[in-house]
Amino acid sequence: MKKQKGLGRGRASTWQLLLIAAPGLIYLIINNYIPMFGVFLAFKDYNYFQGIFGSRWCGFENFEFLFRTRDAWLITRNTLLYNAVFIILGTMFSIFLAILLHELGTRKRVKFFQASLLLPNLLSWVVIGFIVYAFLNADTGFMNNTVAKALGKEPTNWYTTTGPWPFILTLVYLWKYAGCNSIIYVSTIAGIDKSIFEAADLDGAGKWQQIIHITIPMLRPTVVVLTLMAIGRIFYSDFGLFYQVPQNAGRLFDVTQTIDTYVYRGLMELNDVGMAAAAALYQSVVGFLLVVGANALVRKLDPDNALF
Amino acid sequence: MDQNYTESKHFRLFCTIVLTVLAVIALLPILLIVIASVTDEKALLANGYTFFPAALSTDSYYYMVRQGGTILRSYGITILTTVVGTLGGVLFTTMLAYPMARSSFKYRNVLAFFVFFTMLFNGGVVASYIMWSRIISIRNTLWALIVPNYLVTAFNVFLVRNYYATGIPEALIESAQIDGGNEFIIFLRIMLPLSIPVIATVALFSGLAYWNDWVNGLYYITDPTLFGIQNLLIRIMNNIQFLKSGSNAALLGTQAVELPGTSVRMAMAVIGMLPVVLVFPFVQKYFIKGVVLGAVKG
Amino acid sequence: MKKMLSLILALLMVFSLLGTVHAENYDQVVFSYATFNNIPTAEDLAVVEEAINVITREKIHAEIKLKPIVIWDYSSQISLMLQGGDQIDVFESLGDFNVCVTTGMARDLTDMLATDAKEACELVGDDWLAACSQKGRIYGIPTLKPIALTPMVIYRQDIVDELGLDMSQVNSPFDLTEIFRKVKAGRPDITPLSAVNTGNIGLGLTVPHVDYLSDDYYSPKGVLMNGEMTVVDFYASEEFRKACELARTWYNEDLVMKDAATTSSTAAELRNSGKYFASIASYSYPEADTAASLELQSNGIKLGAKIIGSAFLDTTSVNALSWMISSTSKVPEAALKFLNLTYCDPDIINLVIYGIEGRDYVKNDDGTVRYPDGFDAASVPYTAQLSCGTFGNFFLMYPMEGTSIESLAWEQEQNKNAETSAAMGFTFDNKRVKTQYTAVSNVIEQYLAGLICGAVDPETEIPIFLQRLSDAGLGDIIAAKQAQLNEWLAAQGK
């Protein structure tokens, strides 16, 4: 097996490559870069009549609300911890699914499994909120009505008990995304040179050994890239998951409140575009610093897999 | 060899069992929605969601059909935008990813950073709105459902770059260069065919994004003849959510607004999924073929 | 698909052409409103616009472009379009009066009203106009409609008859406990009280004589109570504690739905399920009418209504739904003149609400209207009927078939007679305390629903709640309110 160091060490034609990249680059400039003037909003006391450039500069005033609250630590902690769990468990579970799917090859049932695991991705968070509610509500919910009764247990008031929610939210997250994310690993495994497995077969390596010694190491570059990208968004949270799924239940805020839900609830009445922009900028900047740091680390340890 | 054979047979059995369990877990809640959508509204409220409803009713679907023949048309629009958007997206994404994967390309890191930056920072909806609706007037055209936001995303570009950089032997490119192929030829003749597994993946992600999208429709489409299916559903769904908040209900002082009930909402969820369920097996045929095909060549 | 595309393109071209033909002569006014109904197609909308223009060209030398927007996203879309530089001339505040004023979205109308909106001003009266002002300048015209919301209990008449209950003795929420106990004893299969919205069993609004001082009714911060001019913390009040204790009693005795704080069902759904006896909410119609209108959608369950509190008007009840002219409008005079027509011209207002007679609705002999045979709200080409309570002058609209015409008189009386806060006309500008607002809003979201639905013990929870509120800066908000209120009082010479 050759040492992989990117593609073709032969001289690349710069202008040809730039030309190939051009359509995508132009799109990103139009769709993402030019609209970035919108970040000015974060430093403006926005006035509709004066517009974005005419409004008064207000320094960091719009950022204040993110920090001057007793909950600042809580929402940061929740956001970070959930994301960490989602990155770790999500990756492990997706790889697990991908390996299982891969081992079955092209058999008919693979189609069925893949389709069923993908379906949850098509449901909106509002609907998923209803489903979870169907399971957990106090009066007619499946858990209290059927499961608890069958086990002879006292019914639990799920929407006022914080304990189980970190697990519930993680479960719901995996349910919605794992199937979809496993596709990435399925395609990566499919890209592995078959002769490596054949050689291992000849050497008498069993399935488990092949998975541990060949498949998983071969997935490392993908894992690294996906994790780096996830770290960039580690201050963001999936709003629907934390707002719709717990049905906005106040008693659960200690374990369900994240930066996004806090900002949403805080700005419901104020509708302040400057403060909303400030929150988004804060999340981006922190994510950016973290990812630049992590990327530098990766570059040191494993230079081939750094993002940039 | 023999031992290996029985081992892999056992292993496959193990895979099948685990996957069956997981598939059931994935499907049960969805089945619950389907059943709730055909449960009689009264029974649904009295007994809650159940797999064995006391009374069935197709009222909720009747209600949705009554909303007009618009459902079929919006299916058409969603399918069209999904197909066009996915094709265009895959093409631009792979084109952008290729130079980033060439280690001898001077600007590969600059390019990578340039792309990655868009994943973190954005100017907010207002700035994009100004861009797309005022500077490039695509309001009330099908382009508005295809172009903004989803065409090329940093995430997909990195997926493809990563695949190119690790999954394709560089010897292939070197030999092509010796044969006198320029970058365009290498990209078209070698990279594209070899990257079918990742193209299938990116196409799937992009397709899902287009299918599930209602944001573009909300911002850039005011003519209901151009509404996609999700736009149709989100309007009803979110009007309900809007009224569920006490302050909004008090504000309007009209408790008398007739709202569709739970089973209708479930029917909406089913209507949103249905075509995908119907079409997916065909897409999947190509998908699995693509993944395997790529593997054979690689 | 191709055919459809070209058809759409052709239509678009036709309309852009139509649009430019008249552009030279008349002021073009864009009128944007929130709708619950389907968004009409461009062709169907154009017919209504043309019918309106026939009137407006002559009366105010302007042409109107209608821009219906889905109600759930109305405020953010208006904000987006105004920021994006789109033309929006007339829009509604939809609960955000203060935001619209402090951010410069709304134009100062003070000097234009007398010339361009004389009729509307006379109709709504000076007191109501004052409620749409800030620091003495007027920024909007309130919707003229029944705004006096009277707290009522809506109950199932069949169960009242079955158990022989006497609802006439019920005059406050506290009287309900006995009734609920009897219902529970007589019909164990039924829960006496249901939620009316998520996290709301209706008790909050039964607390009498509260001026919310520009806050959301469901998230009050500093308020005036019992006619005093001192801003107080609503949650520290005796009345709030009593309401929570009442809810707690009901909760402990299983007299109220356990899931009230999180339910995902709507009030009507819960009512129709047959599993609940009553709900508490505020309505603007007389008792019998309220019951009758709710019965229309209750699957044949007989309903009754009993008033259990009194209506109270404060600034927010008037200006929550007010109409404004955008600060960026190039044709503010024409826009205001058109807005004026929605208050005084029955043809205009009914065109906006019901569309074209014969196509979108038909008139009955008694003056009410209905959808044409074979059509309903979802299938007529144009209707905005479900938003009828949000437009100009409610009293000029044709009543929908099934509503009683006499109740309009009662509603107008209620508007006049309802007790009015002494601080009517005062609006609070929260600019200096935004940070505290976000923190306090979050604390309220966390604690209020549980308390007011009885899910937690007020004895232990209220003190924690109050502590968290004060940590979040409620004191600053109250102080700021008091300072502005004092200034306002001084300016009023009171």
C-alpha cells in the first residue's frame, strides 16, 4: 500500500485547477461571503429607517445579555457537553452501523435496513416532539400507560424529572441522525482497496481482526475531518431538539437549556436583530478559535488529515 | 479458509439480527405516526397514541385533500427542485473539492480555509435575503428554491475532498499526467468515475436537504403556485404552533379559529414523507450499485 | 413540468406588465397583512386588487398592492423585508408595538392624522390613539374591534344538566373548586379542567385589575395592580400566590389536567375529546355567543359559558393590534389614506377580508355572508376571513353566517364600559434594560407554567422563583418602568 499524501505529486496546473474550482467558489462568494456584511449588525443599535450602515454603532452592548446572567455557565456547559456526547457517540454509532451494513454487502435486506434507518431524518422536530410526547406524556403516554403498568411501577412525570433527559435527548439525536451519517462511512469503507481484505483473508485474519486492524484505521481520516467540522459548530445546538422535543418544559431547563434556546426565549419579546446577530457571531467566533486550535494540533500529529 | 467462511457466515447473521432490531426501533415511531394519522380524532385524544386504535378514520387525509389540488403540484415542484438542485450541487461540489485534494496545488490550503470559513460564519438571513432577492432577483422563480443555501455546502465539499485525498491512488493521476492528460481530463475521466461512492453520499445528503427545505420557499416565494410540499405543510403546522402560545391567542382574541387536530398534523408528516418512501428504493438501487461499483474499481 | 414553467413565466410577465401600465399615474401602496388562510395565487389576488383599485383610484388617487403573509412568520418577514429594502407601506404591529416604535420601523404619524386619517381617528377616539403613542408622538392606529376580553369558564352543558350543578353561583375562579369536586365525584372518567394553551390553564388572566405596562400577558415583568401607580413585581403579589395555590389544590385533587404545562393539543381538540369538563379563557363576546361559537366546532357537545372576572383595558390591549406606516415608505400620505379607508369604507374592508362577492362569498338576506355553495375557506380563490379580528374596523365587516348581529352592540358597549387602567396611554421603552429582559424572560419561561398550572408547590417554589427573578435583574426593569411612568404622569399633569 502506498503512503497517501494527497493526490498526484506531479506538477499541477494552477490555472486549470482554479478554473475547475471556479463555479463553486463564485457560488460561495455570492451565497456566503458577500452577505457577511450582515455581521455588522452585531455591533449596531439597529434602526430600520437608518438601515444597517446608518444605524448607531454600539460597541459590544449587544453581547452583554449573553454573559450577564446566572445561566451563562449553565447554557455553555449544556451546549458543550451535549455536543461532545453527540460527536463521540454519534461517530461510534454511525461507524458501527456502517460496518454492519457493509458486511451484508448487496443483499436485499441491506436496502430495507438502510431505508428504515434513513427515514427518521425526514421528520421535522415538531413532529418528533409529538412522538416523544406520545411516549412520555403523563396521562396517555406509552411509557406510563403501558410500560410502567406492565412492570408494576409508579408512573413518572417525565416532563418534570430532569434525570432521564440527557439520555432521552441523546437517544432522539441518534435516532434522527445516525442512519444518515452512517452513509458517509459506508461509502468510505466501500472505497477501501479490496485487495487489502483479501490479503488479510489469506493470512487467516478473522472478521473482527479485519475490522479492528483494517477498517477502523482506514476510517480515521474521515473521522478526523468530520470531528474537526463538528468542533467548529460546538457552540451551536440543534434548536428543534432542545426546544420542541422537551415541549418547552420549564422544569427541565437545567438540562435542556442551550445557548440557542436561551437566545430564542430571551429575544421573543424584544425581537432585537442586533442581539440575535451578536449571539450568532459569538457562537461562530468561539467555534472558529476552537477549530483553528484543533486543526493546528492535528497538523502536528497527523499532518495529512488536517482540514487546512 | 473453511473456518473463515463459517465465521463470516455467523458474523453476517449477527449483523442481520442487530440491524433488524435497530430498523424496528427506527420504524416503530414512524409507524405510530402513520397509525395516528388514520385514527379517529376523538379516540386519539381519549386514549392517546396507540398502535391499536379503537376507531379508524380517514378524515385527516380528506382534510388535506380539501386544502386543494395543490398537494400534487407542490410534490411536482419539490421533486423538480430536488433533482435539479442535487445534480447541480454534486457537480459543483466535486469540482470544488478536486483542486483541494491535489497535494501539488499551491493554493489547496487557502482554498480549504476559504471553504471551511463559510461553515462557521454567516451574515444572517437579512444579508442573504438582500443578496438573493434584491441584487440577484430570483424571487418567485424556481431558481429561488434551488440556488440559495444548499447548492454547495462546505460539509459536502470536505466529504468529497477527503474521499479524493484518501481513497484514490495517486499513481492513477501520475500516469494520466504522463499520458498528457490535462486537469480537466483527469477530473472527468478519472476522478469522477472513481468517486461514485462519495458522489452517491453527497447526492443523498443534498437531496435530503432539498426535500426537507422550507426556508427558501418562505423567504423567496410568495406565489403559492410555486410552493413546494414542505412549504404547504409548514404553513398549517406553524400556524397551529403560533396559536398554541397563549399570548398570540389572546392577542387575536379569536379563540374561534378552527385548527386542524392532531391526526391532521400526523397526516401532514406522512404526506411529507410518502414520496420519499416510494421513490427511495429506486434511488437506492443506484446508490448501492454506485457504492459497490466504486469499490470494485478502487 | 416544462409546460408549467413556461406558463408560470408567461403569467409573471403578464403581471409585471399589468403592474407598470398604471404606475405612472397613481401612488402605489403596498398593504401587508397577516393571514391564517391560504395564500391566494397571484391571479386571484389581482382580481381583488383591481376591485379595490377601482375605489382607491377615485377616492385617494392610489393603487393598492395586497401582500398577505402567513401569520406565524408575519413579524419576522415584515422585519426582513423592511431591512431588505422592499416596499412595505402599511403593516400591523401584531403584538410588537414597542419594538416597531423603538427600532424606527414605524413612522411618526402625529402630524398627518388630522388630514389623512380623520375618519379613523374619530372612530377610534383620542384615548385609544394615545395608547399608540410613545413620548407624546403617535405611531399607529389601533384596530377597532371588541378588545375588552372578559375571563369566562367554558363548560359542558350536558354534564351540568346531568349532575344538576348551579353555574350561576360561580363568579370567580375560586368558586369553581366546589363545582370541579362535584364533577370529579359524579363523573370520575372526566378531568374537570383542561389547559387552554400550552402551559396555561387560564388562571393568570383572571387576576383582576392588572396593567401589564407593555409586557406580554403571559410574561409580565413589572405591573400596576389595583389602581396604584407603583410598579410592582407581579409574582410577589398576594393575587398571584392565591392563583398558584388554587391551581395547586386542583392539581393535588386531580381536578386539572396533569399535562397542562406541556400539552401539545389545542384547546378545541381537548374540548372535543370529551375527556374534560371545562376550560378557562378570556373572550370578547357575550356568554351565550361565546358558547355558541365554540359549539360550532365542538363535535355536537353542548357548551355553556359563565363570566368569572371582569374585563380590564390597559395600553397593551389597545395597541397590541395596531396599524402602522413604515418609516421607509415613499408614499406615506397615500398609505395613511388607504389605512383610513379600512376604518370607514365598508366596501374596502370587505374586499380585503372576503374578496369578490359571488366568487369568494355570497350574501344572505339577513346581512350575513357565507362561502359559495361547494366551497369553503380552504377552497375559495380568496379569503382572509380568519384574520377578521385584525383589520381596520371590525364593526363594518359583514358577519359570518351563524354569528349573531346583536352581539356587536354588546361588544361595543363592553369596549366603552370596561374598566380602564389609569396608566392607559403609557408605553414602556425597554431599550435601557434589554439585557435584563432576556434574562428575566428566561426565568419566567422556566418557572411560570409549572406554578400557574399547579404542577409545583407554590409554598417552596415561589420564593425560589422570586430570587431568580431578582438575580436576573427584575429590579432594574421595575425601576426603569417606574421612572418612565413618573415622567409620563408628570407630562399628563396627573
